[in-house]
Amino acid sequence: METADQATEGSPLKPAGDGSEAAPAAAELQKKSCKGGFSRMSHWRTAVFFLSLFLCLTVVFAFSFIIPCPERPQYKLNWSRGFSDAVTYDFLALDHANSDKVMDVLIVIRGPQSSPNTSCSDEGLTSPCLFLLALDGTKGQTLWERPLGGELDWAQCGLQCSSWHCLLSHSDNLTAVNKHNGAVMWQQPRSSVLSVSLPVLGVPDLDGDQVHDVVLVLLNDTQTQLVLLSGKTGDRIGSEVLIGGGATLSHLLHRTKDGSYFLLLQRASGVFSLPLWEIAARAKPGLGPDLKRDKHLEKTASNTMGLVPIYRSEARRLLRTKVGDDSSDLLVVSRREVALVDGPSLKRRWRFNTSSTGGSPSFGHFNRDNLLDPVVEVEDDDVRNSTKVAILDGRTGGLLWEEQLQPGAGPLRPDVVHTTNSLSVFMFWGLIRSGSNSSESSGGSPCSYMLHPLYPDALLEFCHGVERIVAFRATLMESSRHAAYFLLTGPEAGEAGGTVVLTKRKLKQDVPLCSVRHIRTSQQHSDAEVQEAFNRLRFRSD
């Protein structure tokens, strides 16, 4: 037994007899069988793979011919449209009037005709008459024309009331117009002797017809009245709501963080608010039962007038920092100060003191803190009858940048276009005083200036040679591309008719035509560096 064990250990590879030779043979057969099965499976897998690839490619190529790629809008970089024997108004609205996802423009002119095919007599109107025009933003072609009678009091677009988007007051009528085709959706007489103060307010559905309704703010020197209209028909909802306590200078509709709506009224003594539910209840008992209430804010209301004080100052103007956002922060422009009020809480954040303010502010990003910085016009204490364009820090109210304008320049409202690097291009009008830099401003006609926040010591100056600019707007024509601006020039209402011209210019196309104005004593950047910085910009919507 011991010998057998030793022999086995000493020769571990030695065959153990006749029976042991069968094992390798069986293993070899099993190995060959596995190889054959694996080979057949590999062929099947290869075939399935190529068949799937073929089917995928067939589907891709088939759909590439069946469903064509969407065509991108073809732009004219610059275009202009002229209207002879006409006058125009300070109204220039930007909106989507067709389906190409590019901004279009709406204006109002007054004359005997808007085109050879559309005249006042065609609609049975006395000549001259009004024309509300929608023009294609890509090429300037007329999308539609809407003749209206009488003289224009005011016009406002951007209202989202189901089937209509523009409201015009003319010849004692209120007319609602569809921005997509120019159709008149309803027309109502404007019987009140009080003047309507813009903006017209679009409010949540009050009368239960599933369409947003409208609030008109009517005022004179002693009182303020509110009139509620159905957004669907234009019919009056309930009775007028009288608000005592003096005249209203400006107003807005604001939504708090709890979802309750307040009408903000700016008066000579400050900003006050009135709950929308209370306005609806005064107009007609039981109206607007689903409107939310902010009882915490309403506790501070005055016992006599029911107004909630928001900010006390010698108020002149009330604006929101984001257009279309009814809960954004608010900018209160007073005679000698500018203050920012927090939107959700309606509490003051900061205040900037100045000698006097004027104009209408805009908002952009001068730094990268993701807060909008206001651009305001303030009087220059050092130069008589001169103004300054100032950019304030949206977080603290501190002064970030300023530049003086020559007296009598009459600058238009500043505007901004946002870029992809969290900054904005600031654009304003006026005349920069002559200094030690290269070029001189031309004559007395205003020039446009573009400011890049990373190059605050230089401006791009472009003098258009146009004496009368009625309206100006800068915008992003399409999402994330093609920044441009519009100029509306020509005679205004009350003057003799002439040629009204609407011009669109691509912002970057002006860069090579601009001269670089170095507004600081020390020149930190060359002209080429400044122009190249503008050429590299990519734009976005805010």
C-alpha cells in the first residue's frame, strides 16, 4: 500500500493504466464540439449585427428624404422701409407676428395710404387715417396692414389675451387687434373723459370666461379710476373703481411670492399697493373669488383709502427689472434718488442718492453676479443742463460706470443686449463731449454708443446723421443669435407729412463703421482690441 502511494507521487504524469486513456479522448471531443458551437454562434451574431446596422441606415436615409430639415430664416443684415406723405408715433413694438421664430416689428403711421394696395378709402375711412403695420423682421416685408380711423391716443402690444395681443385707443374707440393677421377682434367706445395711463394691465380671468381680462387706469390731476374690461369681448365688467388720495404718476401689476396680485400705484409721496381681489370686489361683488390674498401685507393698509404703503419718496417712475415677469424686482425713480425694491417681499434693498434723475432706465449685466444692473440718466452737478449716463450695481446700488453727455443731446432711452458670457452690451444715444481722444462728434445729430463691460474706458461711436429719431429698440432677433436694433425716423403727429423710415441694422455690422472713443485719460486698450472684443461676442436671451 505504501509502495503504491510512493509510485504515484513519484510519477504524477505517468498514465494510470488502460482506463486512464479514455479521459483525454472524451475531453478532446468535448473541446472540439464547443469550438464548433461557438463558431456557429459567432457567425449568427455577426449576421444579426450587420442586419441591424443595415436596417438602421435604411431608416435614417429614408427619413432624411421624407422629412426635410427645417429651413433657417434668411436675413437681410440691414434693411429699411419708407412710407411717403405720412407721420408716425413713439410706438415701436417687437413681437412674433408670424411663425418663423424671428422677432417682427409693429409700428403706427398716419397718412392717405400705407402701400399702393391699401388706402383709407378702401376701408371707407376719411383720409388721412391710421395704419397699424406688422413688418417681417428678416427682410422688412409687410406681413399685414390694419387701417383705423381717427387720431392715435396710444397703442400697446404684448398683451396675451387669447385671440388678441394689441390694444389701440383712437377716435374715442378701443380696438383689440390680433398680432398674427391684423384682424380686429373687438371694438368698444371709450366714453370716459379721463385719459388712460399706460401700461394697460392684463390680469387673471375675473369673469369666468377662461380669458385673461384687462384693467385700464384712468386719471387726471385729482383722482384715479380703474375700469375692468372683458378680454374676450371688451365689455365693461362691473362699475368703475375710484381711488382717492391724489393723482397717480405710474402703475404696475405685481405678483408676490405667495401668488397674490397687487396693483402698484406710484404717487407724489411714494409707491402704494391695492390688492386685485379688492379692486374686483369693488367693481362687482363676488367677482374674482379665486384670487389669493396676502393678509400679512394687507395688515399695513391705510384705514382711510385701503392702500398698502410700499416705499415713501418723491416718486417719478416705477419700473420692473425684467419685462414680462410680474414678480421681478422693482426700480423706483424719484426726483433725487433711485431705489430697488425686492420683488417677492416688496422691501427696499438699496438706495442711490443723486441731484436729479430723468429718462427711462434699462437693465443689463455690467458684472457677472447674475443680477441686473440699472442704467439711469442723472443730472451732472458740474456742468449746467448736462446729464450723465450711469450704471448702478444691482446688488448694492453703487456706481459702476458713468459718462457725461453734451447739453441738448436729447438721448433716447438706453437699451441692452445680453451675451453668452454673462455680460451685456449697453447701447445709448447722445453726444459725448470732445476730449483728448481721436474723433469729434458730428454736428448736433445724436450718435449711438456701444459699451462693452470688459472695456469700460472706450465706446464705439456711430453717428447716423439723422436729426429726428422718434423711437429706438435693440433686441435679439432670434434665440441665441443675430442682435440688431431698429430706428423709427420721420415727422411726428401734428407736423406736416413727410417720409417715415423704419430701419433695421445688425449690431455687429456697425462695428467696422464705428470710431472708437477713448473716454478716459489713460488709453488702456487699442482701437483694434476694442473692435475685436465686439466681433467675438455671442448673444443670448436673458
